[in-house]
Amino acid sequence: MSVWSELTGQDAAIALFRAAAESAEAGAAGSSAQQMTHSWLVTGPPGSGRSNLAYAFATALISGTADGDARTQAQVDARSHPDLHVLATEGVIIKRDDVRDIVRRSHYAPSIGRHRVIIVEDADRMTEQTSNFLLKELEEPPERTVWILCAPSEADLIPTIRSRVRSVRLQVPSIADVAALLERRDGVDPVLAERAARESQSHIGMAHRLATNEEARRRRSETLELALAVRSASGAVTTAARFIEIAGEDAKAIGELRDAEERASALHSLGVAPGQAVPNALRPQLKALEDDQKRRATRSLRDGIDRILVDLASLYRDILLIQLHADVPLVNRELEAGMQRAAASAAPARTLATLDAIQQARTRIDGNVSPALALEAMLVSAIRRPSTERGAA
């Protein structure tokens, strides 16, 4: 099976990377490799499959065949191949110290593969100092080392980085493509697959979660129903607090099992038996792990809040479409009755103002404004009172 077969909706990008892998293979045999370069930037909206495409390309390059091979793919999927290095952060930013070791490793010759591949996930989280430190490596990488950076857009990286990489832009997969992937890969019922793909707005990772996790679906529905029920400023404050609780529950559900597995693995590698007290000499290693997990929890909470805001944007987008009588499919059609009531309670200009407030809340939270305050300010703009209540007032 080809390494590209699990990807969806990115035919143009797959063709380009496959041609580059073929060109690299031909170059290794002594021919000119015109399609290949040693520094790449994969951009696209969240959920478009940036990192999945990067790992597929890495598999093809390391194996030396355009379609990869099963053994290399298994090692890349497990992130255990000696010629693959991944720079990812569980925190909010990537610091210079995070890249120092991986830059040193980039100068080693491949051990068993054709290339040594370094993937930087969320390259947009690099600080300016980190970007400048990485710049020289992208200018003059070792002959058989390939850098693959992933970011939402080119504008998220400094101009000097952008000028030294080959950029590949991904498109948003269609709902049908994402639903078909869920059916084929995860065995999801077609009706549930379509709903998950639609409600995730073609975000592949979120679609998988909605399709396979009933609690995630319940939390999303509660979020939207709460937003539709905001009737006053006090209701906005209460709803904002509940949104933060929901985001926390979501982050906890994602991280709790992973934290326990990491701790058990760390104790095993340190030679501490289950139930045995941790020797004082080993406590600093566990403290470092716990600190990393706390940073990851902070990022997971912020990501959860941002996901709520994205879902709210889809809700008010649907309300605006209803108000304008636009013949466009709704994202949240299961809530159409509530959206119809909200559409009748305010003018389209008010809905546009709410959409602007949602974007402003995302910007404020990204700038370290208190999430509670940002959500409260946004939800005040989302107050909708039925005409009967307005008349009584």
C-alpha cells in the first residue's frame, strides 16, 4: 500500500511531493534531481493534513522509493526511525533551546535510510530568535538532510525563512473527502462520518474525534446550545465560565491518559517498579516530565477554547445565511430550529458584529488576554432576545 493512500483532498500536493521523492531517488542513482530541494514549507489551514503529508514525504525520502515501504512507514508512524527527527512543542512557543539539539543532529549522515529528515510541526510557534537560529541551517543544509516545516500560512514565518524554503500550499479538503476517509480508515457509519466532517468544517483530526468520541460530540452540542441561549449580560458571564469548563474537560480527556502512560514509561525506563517509591535522585527527571505535562495542559486548554470559538463562528455564519436567505448548506443543520429563532431576533448587521467579536476574542486570547474576559466580551455581542421578550421589556 502506498504511503500516500491515507491522505485525502490534496491531490496536487501529493503529486508534487511524490515527484520530488522520485527525483531524489533518481538523483541518488546519479541523475539530476530537479524536483527536489532540501528545505520545504507545508502550509494550510488547521486540519488540512499538513503534518500527515510531511510524514508521508519523509517516509518516501527515507525509504528511497516514491511510495515508501511498509517497514519504514511503521517506524515513521511510531516516530522511532533513526533518520527521522521531529521538533514539536507541547507548549505555546518553540524556544531556541528546543532546536539546538536537533540542529546538531541534522549534520549526521543518514544511518540506514537515503535521507535524514527533520520535521518542524507548528513552525509558526517559533520565536524570532529561534527562527534566526534555524535560518543558517535552511540556507546550507547537509547534502542528505531535508527540513520540512509546517505552519498555517507563509505569513506566520519571518521573510528570511520564507525565502529559503519551497512552499507547498494545501487546500481545505471537501466534506465528502473527509467523510470518505473516516469511513475507509476508521470504519465510521456514513451518516455519522458526514456529520463529523461537516461539523469539523473538514478539519481531519477534529472530524476523527467527533466521529469516534461521543463525549466530544456532546460537549460541542452543549457549547452551541449555550450560545443560542444567551439572553443577558449576566448570562454571558455564566456562559463564558461554562465554556472554559468545557474546554478544560476536553483538554483533560485528551491529556489524562497520555500523562499516565508517559509517567509509567518514564518510571519503567528509570527502573522504578510499579508502586515503588521514587528515589530522591530520580525526582528531578519526573519533575521535568510533570512540568512538560503542565505546559501541554496549558496549550491544550487554549486550543480547546479556540476550537469553541471556531464552532461559534460556524454557528453565527449559519445564522447569517438564514437571515440572508442564502442557498448554501448549513454546518450545524441539526440546530436549525434554534438558529431560525436567533436569526429572527436580530438584524444581519448584528450577526456580522458577533462574527467580528469572535475573531477579536481569538486575537485577544492569542495575545494572552484572560480567556474569561475575552469570552465574556464576545458573548455580550451574542445576546439575542426573542421579540416577545423585547416587547415585554
